[in-house]
Amino acid sequence: MSHFPKHAGITIRVVVATFMFGWVCASANAGFMKAPFPDVYVQDIFGGYGRYQDHSDPLGLNGYRAGAENVLWLEGSAVNLRIDSSPTGHFPITPPSSAPMGFVNFTLDAVITPSGVLQSGGTFEVTGTTSTGPGTSPSIPLLKGTLTEINASMLSSQGTLEFKAVLDSSNSQFSSVFGSEVVLNITGLGAGIDFSATYFTTSSATADIGRPVPEPSAAVIWCLGLCILSGRRLRSA
């Protein structure tokens, strides 16, 4: 006969459930979760967002998407691919010779409503070569994909904007490294801005592109199930 107090099993389940609930809340507030490796780092991002039609477009955004409004267009320089944390797992990225201004090899093009809703058709692309490792063909995009989700909850307060994207495996030389989906974490856009503004610009933002970390919901369900089973075993003992 077990001398394990019955209330102890209940206490354990409450503690675990409370911990997992806090984990879910913290994860939700933190935005999309990204693994540290593999990772492509992008610097010197410039561009902007405009709610203009062709007749009134001071940012020139409709030069990229004619006739559209609510356009977000960003360009930057992808400089480094990190496969892992070892020194041999870092590869500098060299833009192709055809890149605009000789260094722009990251682009993001999206239509986002004033309320922050991502419209279909948004894309991103990283082109270039690496001296060793993946990405040795100069004319093949290293990463290319379709934007599927947006997290703008930290845009106004921190100048951070996040996207999820599905990679085009046939046009992404790094797809074997990154898998089918990536997270784009763009920082330094400037605090106090949002998509309800008529327009905003940026000139020194950065981005990290990496694999998403699975959402914690599955782990929460598993742990709660384990707590229930443990409780039943304690009662039967």
C-alpha cells in the first residue's frame, strides 16, 4: 500500500499546469519563436510602407507594385549564413553581380492593410553565393518564399515586425538546410509606427531568417495528459 498523500498528486498537477500555462502566455507575448540555427542575417535594410495609389506616391513604392496601395517594400544586404555555432558553420554571402547598387540581395514585398492584416501574394527573396558550403551557384536564389503570417504586435512599441513564410523548394538553394518554413524577424524599423499611418520609412533595420520553433501547444497537451495519468495511478495505488 502506498503512503504517498493523495493531495500531493493534485498539487503536482496544479504546479505543472500553472507552469505550462505561463510558458504558453510568455511564448505568445514573445511573437514567433525562431531557432538560433540555421540563420541568415540581413543588415542595412531600407524601404517603407505607403497607403498611396499611383497618383500620390512619394515613396515610389508603386514602382515595385503598380497600382497597389498598403505596400510594404524592404531591401537589404544578406551577409551571413550560420549553419551552427561552430566557426566552420559560418559562411559569408556575396551578392550576385546583378544586384541593385551592388549589395542589395534581400527583398520583401507585401500588401498589409491599415489594421495590420497580411494580404495574399507577399514574397521575400535572398540571392547570392557563398564561398564554401551551400549556395555556390550565382544565379539561383538562396531563399525564396511566400509570406503566410504576420506578427505586428511589437511594431509600435519596439519597431519589430515578424513574418512566417513557406519556402519555394525548387527556387531555394538553402531549402535543404532550412526546411519548408522560415521565420523572418525584422528589427530596428523605428518605434511608434504602425500600418494605420499614411506611410513610414526605414533605413537601418536588420533581420534574422531562420527555422520556426514548434508552438508549445502540443507540449502543453502532452504534459497535461501526463499529469492526469499520474493522478489516476496515485489514486489506484
